Amino acid sequence: MKKILIIDDEKSTLSMCRLFFGAYGYEVLTAENAGDGLEIFKKERPRIVMTDIKMPGPDGFSVLREIKALAPETEVIVVTGHGDEELAKKAYELEASAFLSKPLNTDEIEAALKRAGEKI
């Protein structure tokens, strides 16, 4: 089964993503912070990770950097409720496969998932 890891400090976002990605046949792994997310990543090695940028502790850019250092082939989708061009630019410079703004839109998630799948 395909795996996806969702890292977000908002439980409602984790619940929505669990349902959404589960409906697409993914085994959905979740973490509420960067540290737990990176531990899960190291153990499970999902091919796709979706991470929030703004979280307590290390942010989503730290997650993105570490995952790309450990497994450059992993596709990382970056999500934020505080989107602006500078954050998007930084995400793409760090090799994110997509940059999405909250509230999450199912069409945008589907498009990001499709792009990530094509790269894998």
C-alpha cells in the first residue's frame, strides 16, 4: 500500500487528511510536530510527505530540509495558513513538490498529489 505522512499541529487538518488520502488508497501516517514526523519518516519511509510550515518547535522548512537530505527522492508538499510569495519561493528552492495554502482545497490537493506521483 502507498504511504503518505502528514505533519501538522492542527488535529482537524490531520483528521481531514486521514479521510481524504485514505479514500485514495493511501496508508496515512500522521504526526503533530516535526520531531515525531521525522521519527515516523525514518521508520516508515513514505514516498510522499505533506508538512505544515508553522508549527511549535522546528518548522516545516526544517522537515523539508531533513527529509531531502535523508531521501532526496521523497516528494514533500508544503502547506501553510500564512501563505505568501516568499514562503512559496523558499519552499520551491528547497525542492518542495508543491506549496498549498490553508484552508486546503481538495482540487489543489489532488493536483499536488498527482504531480508528486508523476515524479516518483
